[in-house]
Amino acid sequence: MFNVRSFGLTDIGRRRKQNEDAFLRNDEVKLFVVADGMGGHAAGEIASAEAVDTVYGMMKRGLVSLGPESEEFSDEKLSKARRLIEAAIQNATYMVFTMSEVDTGKSGMGTTISAAYIYKNLFVLGQVGDSRIYRIRGGIAEQLTEDHTLVGWQVRQGLITEDEAKVSPHRNVIIRSVGGRDYVEVDTCAVAIQKGDRFLLCSDGLHGYLEPEEIPDIAAFGGDKAVRAFIDLANERGGHDNITCILVEID
């Protein structure tokens, strides 16, 4: 049995007039979500908050359907665990899209979502957009999610290099979001947990200023000190966007 502790913080940054990020961390449910809203006129803030609330509500209800932790693990259980987080994000997509359709002032609003929960000895992830989840193990930070951006697609197709992507004028163009339509393709996966693992969930306001090799040393500060250090680093390097991070510690 693992001991799970999480720590989270969000910051408006140095250039934005409002914070359109939202996050949730619940150690009892073992659910963690970061959402980066978009849309302007406070619509992004509404989209991210609504998406986080919807994911939480559906996950809390749906976890009962997975059965007790003591039940024997199976491939069927794993598929069900992945479908649960996918369904929660799809539900959030429909909710945000419907709100934008009903209120013309919120037209076009949407949000990213990077969500994860712990099931038995697995970290189960759901991903839409360009927020990220990293696993820190053995002094190495590994990105577990894929950025759903135009430049990310171009890199994967071999059309541009990683270095070119960093300076591309299209680097902030999102090609998948929660709420842009009434349905979105959700990436899901599950990775095994080990004692000592750390997981970082963050919006692009942090990872845009952060090299993966810097993550383990900052995470090693632990707890509130670590998340504060991540926020401070992003602000020191420009703080052009809202900044949000959650650090999950497994012991």
C-alpha cells in the first residue's frame, strides 16, 4: 500500500490580468487535475473550473464501479480504469461545449486537461491539450503525456525539429481541447508506481520555461517548498502565462 501526498499551487504570472488555470488535488480519492482555460472575457476561467469540477464529480462516482482495492487485478480492470478517466474528460468536454453554445459570450471557450488518479499500483492518466504530466524516478524526469499542439504534430511527423518547435510562431496553437466541440479524442495510459516516485502535473505556463533535466532537483525540495520553487522559477524566467503545478509524492 502506498502513502500518497500531493501539493499544488497556481499563480497568475507576471503578464496576465486574470488566472484562467484551475487545478484539483484530492489525496483521499487520489485524483489530480490541471486545466488551462482559454477563451477570454473570463470564459477560459469558467471553462477550466467547470471541467475540473465535472471530472471530479464523475470520477468520484465512477471509482465505486471499479470495486474494492483488494479485488484481483486483471486486464479487464485496467481497461475499465482507463475508460473511466476518458469518460470523465468526455463528460467535461460536453459540459463546456454546451455552456459555450448556450451563452454567446462564452463562445469558443475551452480548456486543456491533464488528469490522473491512482488505482491499485497504477497511475492512470487522461490527456487533452498541452498541459503535461511528468514522472520523476531515479533522478530522471520523463514526460508521460503528449502535447496536442500544431508544432507537436509537426515534430512527430518529422516536419520540424524540437529546436525549431521551441521558436515556432505556431507553438501555442492547440489542436485538441476540452469544449471546442462536443467530443474530443482523449489520450489515456497507465504506468506502474514505485515507492519514491514523484509525479508533476503542470500547465504550459510552467513547462514552457522548464527543461526536463531541471525537474528532479526542484522536486527533491519536496512538498510545498517544491511547488513554490516551480512557480518562482517560471516567474523569474518571464511569467508570461498563468502557472499551475501539482506534485504527487509516492512513499
